[in-house]
Amino acid sequence: MSFAEACGVADASRAAACEAVSRRMRDEGIDLVRIGWCDTHGILRGKTLTAAAVPRALAGGIGLVSTILLKDTSDRTAYRVFEPGATDALPGFGFANNLMLLPDPASFRVLPWAPGTGWMRAEAWFDDGAPVPLDTRRILGHAIDRLAERGLGLTCGLEVEFHIYRLADPLRDPASLDPERAAWPGEPPAMTMIHPGYNLLAEGWADRADEPLRIVQRTAQGLGLPLASLEIELGPSQVEAVFEATDALTAADHMVAFRNGVTQALRRAGYHASFVCRPPFPNVMASGWHLHQSLRDLESGGNAFMRDAPAAGSDGGDAQNVLSAAGESWLAGLLAHGRSMAVFCAPTINAYGRFRPNAMAPNAVVWGRDNRGAMLRVLGRAGDPGTRIENRIGEPAANPYLYMAAQIHAGLDGLARGLAAPPATAEPYAQARADTGADPADRLPVGLGEALDALAADERLVAAFGAPVVAWLTQVKRSELARHDQAEDKDAWQAREYFSRF
């Protein structure tokens, strides 16, 4: 029995896809294939195989050290894996044993920036063919299955802000590649900007940034991603990419592929792409990842958030003026778990500097009608099939599988309990001001530690993800926090920890 058979995935469809991979490699001269797997932090890991090794990997998988799933953002292992009992809460892990990556032949693509190189997505399995429950793509799959039991699917559209810089010395890159200065993590490279900023959507700035933006375009489209637009954001060297809506799992796959692809393609051309929320420069503008979402009726295909007419007696401040009853309950679920879902949407220490007033970033758990200061922005109108909710809490470095899973679990709780949404806010930043007498529970966490505490206190969200998943993620993130707390120069720590790697 092959490993693919032991995992229960070997069928006629997979066999045909494997044959198609072999044919494409032969016909297109592909001599290397990267096997990519998304880690805890949304970064692709894996191995590069020669063409001859690909058939064996498709049938038998390839080994991967299990500590990859136990590492914090610096690549330090957050568990003492060589001490007896250290991983008792994580069955199947211990002593840096092997997991197995099984490639998905249907995901095969040729990388547009790397000649002769193919790529396949993989999922993690134990060596007996059991699925690894900490694989974050599988965590999202579980949430999608729960939603499907109600006859619903999640549709997501991505708006991703990020920064692109030009490497000051792309040939030698002395800051990060000098062996005398190597550190763990290493220094970020020296760089200059591609546009000076403070001129939102300026066509002149877009022209100045044409070369890197063209690389982003060609890379995204070469990967088959539904890129809709590229835009100049307000901050110096800041840009935004907007994608057409797809189902949640596809959207998450697209986000992983986009970040990985544009980072590599731009680097080859002498640029540094950063998806960290706040790069370590003066006057920087924080980047957000705005997640548009709606529910799809799996039977009819229609938008389950849309209502035909406003509810009787409602006005613009009422959720049911624009959202269906299901949409209102979904909105209310997102609000009920707004503080506790923050760690999934904004998982780095760096992200919490973004939640400040009057910056088109939220700092309170509120919703509004087309209000960019609110955490949740409701868009559309009665009869509009594009009716949706935009969650503005996310950072572009977030693991997309965990970000979207958090939306589903929170929204499902709202549906299950039939929650009603409060009135829309007209003052999105008043809820977090001490002088208004606002309830602290309405304020978004001000740091990663507070976000982890909020998650631990949310019994419903912990149960939805599973207590072992939350305990694992918490231990990994607490390791990151502890090292930050010990750092003498915390700005330099963040530059190394995040900006040089994300």
C-alpha cells in the first residue's frame, strides 16, 4: 500500500492528476519541483525535488521534521522537544520526529519567476496516514465543513496592503548577507523607496512604481490569481493589491501564493516586498489586510447576506436595513468574538501599533455602514448581490487559513445563537476612549499578550477551534512575546523578527 493510499486520498482523480504532472514536466522541461506547505505563521516551507523524485513523492510523501510546526516567528522551537513529556499534549509529536508531506498534484503550477521550476502544495500527515490536526489549511477545512452542515459556504475577497522597497545594493546586500554580521534572525537589507507617499492613488506615483508593480502583476497572473487592481496607498512605498472574490479555501490559498510569489519575484529584480504591518521606518503607514466576506447558499448559489427590501421600520443604523437575518447574526457573531479573534487576524506584536484612532484602522469592536473607522464595515444595500461585511482588523502577515477560520467560527456562533447586532456606530473611535465611559470590552486588544488572554477567556471560540489547537498556538506566540520582552532594543528586535522575514 502506498502512503497516498494509507492517507485515503488515492483515487482515479488523483491518478489522472499525477499523470498530468508527469506529462507537463516532460513537455515543458521542468527539472525541479518545489513542494510547498504553509506553516503556523503563513510562510511556505518545503523541499525542492528533482524531476525524477516527484513520482515517488506523489505516491510516498516526503519527510518533514515535526518541529517546523512548533516554531515561533524567529524559527526557535517553542517546545522542549527532547525532554520527556514536553509534547504530551500534542500526540504524534516528540523528539523532533518526522511528519510526512503529501503533495497535491492538482495544485501543480509552473513558477513564472523561476525558469524550469514547478510547484505543488502539500498537506501534513503522520507516518501512519492520519492527518496532522495542526496543519492550518486543515483547520480552515474543518471550519468550512462545519459551515457546510448549515448549507452555507464563505465567499472572501482580499484587499492587501503591503510595502515594496528597492534594495540599495541588490548585488551584495551587505546588511543581511555579510557573514560577519549574521544573527538569528538576521538584519534586514538596506533599501530605498519606490514612491515618496502621501499622495493617495496618485497616477504619477504609480508611474514611478511601474517596474515593481508590473512584476507583481505578472507574478500574480502567472500563478493564476484573480488580481483585479494594483493601487498606490498613502504611506511611503506602500501599495495595495485587490483580488476578485472566491470561496474561502481558494482565497486563502491565493493569499499564500501571492505573498510567497511576489516576495521572491521582486527580490530577484532587486526589490524587497514586506507584508509586515509596520516597517521599521519613521512616518510609516501601517498596512492592513481587509477581508471582505459573505455567505453563499450552497443549493442556490445566492448571497445569503442579501435581503430583498429593508426590514420594516429600519433605518441606516439597523443591520437588517441592508443584511438578511442570517447576515445580521453573522455580523453579531463577529462582534461577539471581536477581541478574541484578534490573535488570528493580527498575530504579531508589530500589528497592534496599527489600532489607533482616526487612521482608517479600527481600535474598537464596532460596525458601521461604509465606515472605514469601524472594525466591521457593512457594504451594499437591499437587493444588491454584492452585499458583504469587510473585516478591517487583519494584518497582511496573518496566516490566511487561521484568519478565515476565525471568521467562520465566530459567525457560526452568531447564527447558532440567533444573535442580534447593535446599532451601527457613528463614532467608531469613541468606543475606545476612556473619557466616554465606554466598556473596555468594546476596545480591541492593545497588544499580542492581551489578545491571547482574550482568546483564552472565550470558551466558545476555544471550543470551536479545539482546545489543543488554541493551546499550541498560544505556546508558540508566548515564546515570541517572551523574547520581545527580554530585548533591550525592541525596535531593532521587530526589524529583525518581522521586517527581514515577512
